[in-house]
Amino acid sequence: MKKTFPKQPRRGNTHEVQLTPHKRSAVWGDHSKPKARCGAKRIKEALAQTLMWLSMAVVVGMVVSVIWTIFSHGWKAMSWEMVSSLPGGGFYIGKEGGFLNAIMGSVYIVGGSTVLGLLISVPVVFYLNIYLKPGSKLAYVARMAFDVLFGVPSIVYGAFAFTIMIFFGLRTSLLGGIIVITLLIIPIFIRTMDEATREFPRDILDATYSLGATRWETLKVVLRQIAPGIATATLLSVGRAIGDAAAVMFTAGYTDSIPTSLSQPAATLPLAVFFQLSSPIPEVQDRAYAAALVLTVIVLLLSITGRLISNKFSKNKV
Amino acid sequence: MIEVKSLNIHIKDAHILKNVNVVLPERQITCIIGPSGCGKTTLLRTLNRLIESTEGVKTSGQVLVDGQDIIRSGAEITELRRRIGLVSQRPCPLPMSIFNNVAYGCRINNLCKGKELHRRVEENLRSVGLWDEVKERLHAPAARLSIGQQQRLCLARSLAVEPDYLLADEATSALDPISAKTVEDLFVKLKEQYSIIMVTHTLRQALRIADHVVFMYLGEVIEEGCAEQVFHHPQHELTQKYLTGAFS
């Protein structure tokens, strides 16, 4: 059987093709003619660019003014005593002491809930992506549920945990705070890591299976590949966990001392900001900004460390 | 020897493999050829049961590897896959160092460790001609190798777990011509120790290296036999047409 092909136009003579002026401008980017059209294009371009610059300026301006406000107010009240000592007798009327209780409380709660959150969400993500077949109904329902949980406001988590604690006759405690914050960040963990894992190349899975790996043994490979995703998820979760006031208000409570056991109440930085800012005394209000400054610096440091760790782990990513 | 007997595979409503019967001889290169979508890759993935990870797949028939039916019997799937290595179309190094890529399979299968593991990694990297290129940077990420080197690394990784069979799914099609030639030559060298079953889209490649040929069309095996016979005296009209390039 012989195949015939339609005649192809000769190649290599495109420059000889006669173009109308309109077409020529489209092909060669000739902006000089026709003039009217070109003017309109330029105006549109300039307009679009101006709008983008304006949006950028608004965002950058907001960030700068937030930092400036916190810094200018907080710096006045900031001192070594502030971050290294517990509130004294007259702390809340502007006398001696610091908010080390809130710093340590926040660190305990965030540290505990991040570890707990990772321990729970990594297996969930692994199960959703590796154990369940693609297109599984269970995975679909689970993902939808996590999306819903993602959107639940933290005060609702707080109220939910509060109800349960009352039911069991428990009082506000560090453990209560850790658990409610864990609940709050698990959807963030799972959603973010899930996105990273769904992009995991099927070929790599097939390759490990072909070497005789069980699904469990592929975990090591999957974890290495999604390490940057885990880092991002952790950063987002920590950011949300450390800044949340509503969920810990009813569960961790507030105290002027550093908790020494899980059953004692714990103070947190957002609540320190809240209580001091609602004071009528200006010195105390400035202390609220100092607490906010510490909060911001902690988040910043965590972001930088998180990035560095993530870079170290992702060098093997394919 | 792998014998496939009246194998049928349905994926959802599609009948992908229709009553496939083939015998894949030992210590030879078997090339599975045929137009796109004819079920070559499905057949290949059935041989090490990777097909089971596909959604909605139904299998019937027998696949006998050295006389044992791998589909029905309670054969240990990980042990089966260790014995039947796979080299995929696109090289896919694991997200670890060059050394660990080759060592991974040995570690999970508890084949060896310590000095013995080092020796085995070196030996397998040598056998794919990669040792001299990477011996200075064994702990660099495998992803930094060139694509041709990556494919040879994948081959070394498959060989390190001491398989009896090697499946290759268009293993040279993503490579540049020079790397493709290197990998192809490797297969020819390796057939002394392994039974190689490769899917290929390139007829010329099949002509160069095949000892045994299976021609498939729309899920059926149209013709199978030794390369000499299939290429030079095809019995079936479809095979003749495919070989002369009437369709591809």
C-alpha cells in the first residue's frame, strides 16, 4: 500500500510572503503603524502596569506599617526584663515584671501541637496517597472533610474543646491547649502535605515497588521527596498555632507562672497582647506591642530556620 | 521462562489484553512490538503485577514464572518483584544520593550490608559503565546526573537486587541517541545473565537486538517467534503491514 502526501509548501521563504501592513505589525511587532490601534494598546499596558504597582504598594505599605506600629510602640516597653521575667505583683498596672510566662506557654503549646500534629498527619497523608488507589471514594470524602475543617474558625474549636472539658470535669490546662491547637492545625498540615504528595511522581513509586518494596518501605522515599512540602506545612501550621488567641482562651487559660506539668494552665503571647491592650494604662498598652514584637520575631525566626532545613532536605528531590 | 496462558485484562469496561498466549524464553532479548495502545505496556506490567495498582483492573488467565502461577498462587509479591526488575521509560532516580539509589533495593531486601553493600554498589555501577563517571561523587544527589546517566543508574539499581528477569518499557526512548546506544549495548551484554523483555516503539532497535519478537495489535498477540522468522518471514498480513510501515 502506497501512501501519498498532500504537497507541502516550500520551506524557507517566509520572508518573501506578502504581508498586509496590519499583519506585518502583528508579525514583526512593528509599533509605528497603524497608529490609532497602537496608542490604545500602549494606554492599556500603562494602565495595567499602574494598577499592578498600586496593588503592590498597598500590600508592601501595609506590611511596613504593621511592623512599624508594633516596633515603635513595642520598643519603648521592650527590655531584657520583659522577656526574661515573670509578671510581678503590679505588672498589669505598669509595674515590674515581664511576660516570660506567655513566651514559654506559647512555645510549649506550639511545640507540643506541632509534634503531635506531624505524628498524626504524616500517616494520614501517606495512607491517602499511597495506600488508597487513585480515585478512591474514601480519599475523596476525607479530603472534603479536611477542607471543611480547614475553614472552621478557631473559636469554634475552642468552644468545642471547652464543652468536652466541662463534660469530663477538666480545668484549663497546657494539655487542653496543646490538644485544641493540634486539632486546629491538623487540617493545615494534611491539606498542605497532601498537595505536595499528590504531585509525587507515580514512576518513583513503581520503581520502588519493582525493587520489591512494600508500601511501608516506600515511606522513606516519599518523605524525602515531599520534605519541602512538610517544611511548608509546618511553617503554615506554626504560624497559625502561635498566633491563635481564640482557641486557647478557654482551653489553656491564662496564668502568671510557667506551667510545670501538662495539667497546669498556660499563658500565651496572643492572650498577653489581648489582656494588656485592653488596659487603660498607656505603659501597659505598650507592653502589649512588645509582646506582639516578640511574637513576630519568633515567627520570623521559625520561617528562616524552616526554609534552611527544607533546603537541606530537598537537595535530593527529583 | 515466563509463560503467559490465556491472559485477559479488563480495565473498567475496556478489554485491554485479549486471550494472550506467549512464551518468553530465558537468556534472550524478547522485544514486544506493536502500535501505540496495543497493550504492550499492560502486558509488561502484568509480569511483575504492577498492573494491580491501576484502578478497576480485572485479570484472568495464568502467568507462569518458572512454572509458578504468579497471579493465582499466594506468591510473595515483593519477592516476585525483586526477581523481575523493571526499567521504565523515563529514568526516575529515587530522591537520594547515587550510592543510596543502588543500595536501596539491597537494604529493603536485606541482601547485604556494610562492606559487602559497598562492593555490590560498585560492581553494579561498573556493569552499567557508570562507576568511573560517578565514583568521585557517590553521595551527590542522583537527580544531578544527566538523563542518560540516570537511566544507567536505574538499570544498576534494578540489577543490584539480583533479578532473574529484566523488564524494560521503552527504556531508551527518552534518551539522546548516544545514551540510547549505550543502554542498548548494555542490554545486549546483559542477556548472558538475564532474560530481558522489552517493549519498544523503534522497529530498528528491535531489529538490532531482538532474539525473540512478540507482535501485538489491539490487545491481541498477532505473531510471535524468533526474530529472524518474524522480521524476515512474517506469517501474518498485519505483521507484514506493520513491518513495512503501513501503520505505526
